[in-house]
Amino acid sequence: MRKVKAIIGRVNAGTYVYSVVMDADEVPFGLNGTGKTVEEAKQDMLDAYAEIQEIMAEKGESYEELLFEYVYDIPSFLAYYAHVLSLAGLERISGINQRQLSHYINGTSKPSRTTVERFRSRIRSFAEELQSADVMWR
């Protein structure tokens, strides 16, 4: 089974229509999906994958099973999680000021590779911290 990246993004900056595009040049076909939600876009891509598998099976062609690793671009991540993570909170987590985060969401500015890596690292650290946290009722 081959692990491939599937990049989640918005179709256009400022919209909430999402796309998922497979990023794997070594695979002999392309896959993508769209939807009003990330889940719909993922399912649309998975449906396309199932159709390709059927077509290849009917032709007697072999294919390698794919395992998708979903990855957000920063504007889509910020837009998707805006309902649970405020820009103020994301500023505290990432060290990127709210105005700049807003520019990324709206597509008026694009983060540098260094900024993307810093954001990614700090979001992962925050996720690990949350994952190790436990709560109890007293």
C-alpha cells in the first residue's frame, strides 16, 4: 500500500468550497474532489478513486492500493478551524499576528516557506500538548 498526500484547499480564496487534490506524480492517474465541506471534498475524491479501481479491474489492469495522508494549506486550515480556534488563539499558538493570519485566510498574502514550517511546528506542538492532556470530574 502506497501512502500519498492529498492536499486540502479552498477552491477560491474567500470561499468555503473545498478541494482535495492527490499529490503523487508516481501514480499513473490523478485524483481530486470538491465539496461544500472538507468531508464532502474528501468523499468526492474517494468516490473517484473507487471508480478508477473499478475501471482498472474491468480492464484486468493491476493497481496499487493507496493510503491518503490529508494535508491542509494554511489558508484552508485557518478557514476550516475558524469556528473553534480564534485568530487571537492562533496568534498565541503560532506567533503570527492576527492581521497576517487574516491576510492568509483572505488570500491577500501568501506565507513564506519559513512561516509555513514555523506555523506547522507550533500547531503540531499544540496538538501534542492537547493529546497528552487529561481531565477529570471532582
